[in-house]
Amino acid sequence: MAKIDLRNLDRHELTELLRSWGEPSYRADQIYNWLYRNLVLSVEEMTNVPVKLRQRLTEETSLSNIYVQERHCSPDINTVKLLFSLADGQAVEGVLLRYRRWFSACLSSQAGCRMGCAFCASTLGGLARNLTVGEMTGEMVLLAREARQLGGEVRSVVLMGTGEPLDNYNNVLKFLAHITEPSGFNLSYRRITLSTCGLIPGIRKLAKEELPLTLAVSLHAPTEELRNNLMPINKVYPLSELIAACYQYAQTTGRRITFEYALLAGVNDSAYQAQQLADLIKGLLCHVNLIPFNPVAESNFRRPETSRVEVFYQVLRQEGISVTVRRELGSDISAACGQLRRRVLKEGASPP
Ligand code: SAH
């Protein structure tokens, strides 16, 4: 019989499982507390749970079988990248980014990705599979332990690791509900960012959930033609329709959308293209996050000179658009999406 992954269960489901085993409800409270407040990695550590119940838990349940396979820490300890191995030999990445005294956790939602963006390392081997709720929760636990070791805690989550979150919609939404549970991680939706390459049906569905999270949309190009070349998904959901869906999203939710724009030298980084971008999104409740391209070994794209980034930034500012250049974090430890996973898959490393 397949074991039940405890981290797949939300609080209510955990309580139901223990009830079905004839246990009092406070046992669920205790176990939930061990899992998401104490961040334990095994049932044996739950010392106030009777030995017999621990035995049953060990026999019939598991804890997502996600392990830290590699740990890379930047010299200033502001970025820690973890490579996780999963039960079936898949690998995904998670990153911890320090913001003063608290941390942001960047998580993967899929092993691989099928969106095929030309500049992104995550997509090079295609999609292997969706991550389960338990596996994403496992990433969160392992990153939260790391943060604790560094003297802080995870206060925000960005779904910007490997994968397209809206391509794993149900698991991602359940995972988010799980980590916002007050007696567990107690994260606020306001500190959660979900990043999508622009799956319009998913954006429409998400708008109806009425969650105060931040939706980030990867644009990377101001015209249909260029976006078709960089992001194949544009042939299915074209820029014009995507922008219309963003208008609708902002209107329905009242939330500001973040547009991500990776600057690729000589491809999408001219002042003229900045103007085209401004014209495209002017009037929309939004913020633009410029990301100087993080070089990927397998691609020919390059990062623009700082002066070009500055010009692009200034054009948007002058058009009255809220814009920031993403802080450079972790390029020294291949923190760009999918790069670590890619290297390990290529080298054929096996899980422990
Ligand atoms: N599938 C989601 C999450 C991807 S990762 C999405 O497409 O939004 C988060 C962001 O990093 C995306 O905007 C993605 O396009 C961008 N990105 C991917 N590879 C990059 C690289 N090498 N340098 C800079 N940004 C990159």
C-alpha cells in the first residue's frame, strides 16, 4: 500500500486521518506543530506523541521523500541555493534570499517545464512531472530550516523556481492554502508571488479565487513577433490577449500586477523597445521588474551593459511606470532558474 504523505495533508485532512485512527483531535494539533513549527524531518522527533502512534505513522505515512542533495551558499550568506532530490530521482531547486532579517523562499512547482522559453534553463529537458503538494511543502520545510539556522525565518514565498505554477494549478493552490494556515507556516498571501509565463485561462481562474497574492507575469518582449520567438506560449496566448487578461485581473482583484522583463543584450533591451513596453502597459495597475539576464551555459543570450539597463529603466520611469531593477542575487551560485538542476541532470548525478 502506498504510504500517505503527511505533508500532502492540510490541517483538516490531518485531523480527519487521525480521527479515523481513533485518535483525539489534539494529536493532530501536536503533529501539525511538529511538522510546520518545529520543522521536523521524521516522526521519531515528535517526542510528545505516544510511541505506538509514532510507529503507526512511520508504517503508514511518509514525509514527501525530499532531501537536500546540494547546498550552495553565497560568500555573503545572502543567498542559499538548495538542490532537492525527490523519490523518483528527479531534482528541483529552491533558493533562500535574505532581506535584512528575514528571508524570501523561491520554490519550484514542477520538475522541468514544458513552456520552452528560449533563454530559460528550466525548460531545456522539458517537463518531467508536476510536484505534489507534499513535495512543495517539503521544499518549504527544508528552506525554512535553512533560514532558522541562519538566524531568521521565511516571511515571503515566490514561485519562481523551476516550472510553470499555473500548469500545476490545483497542487499549487492547495500548497498556498497550506502554507498560509495560521497554526502552521502562517504566511500571508500578501507575501506570496506567483509567477506565470502567461497562461490566460489560469490567470482568469486565479482572479476568481480572490486571494491577495501578487501575480507576476513574464513579458520579456513588447511585441507579438519578438515574444513569439522568445516564448512559444505566445503563439497560444498572444501578448494582446495576455495584456487584456491582466487588465481584467487587476480590475477584479484590485491588486497590482508585476511584469517581469529579462533584459537580453541586443534582443529586447533598446530604448525603443522600452517605449513600446511603456505604450503596451500604460494605464494598467502594474509594476515592472527588470531582470538583467542571468547567463545560462547552453544559451547565446547575453546580459546588457549596465548603462543600457539604466536607459531602459529611465524610459519607463519617464512614462510614469513603476519600475525596479532586480537586485543581483546568487548569479555566483547559479541561482538562475533551473541552472543547478540542469547541471546535475547533465552530469548524471544520482539521488542519495
Ligand atoms: N514559469 C514562471 C516562473 C519562471 S521563473 C514564469 O515564466 O514566470 C521566474 C522568472 O525568471 C521568469 O520571468 C523567467 O522568464 C525568468 N528567467 C528564466 N531564466 C532566466 C535567466 N536566465 N535570466 C533572467 N531571468 C530568467
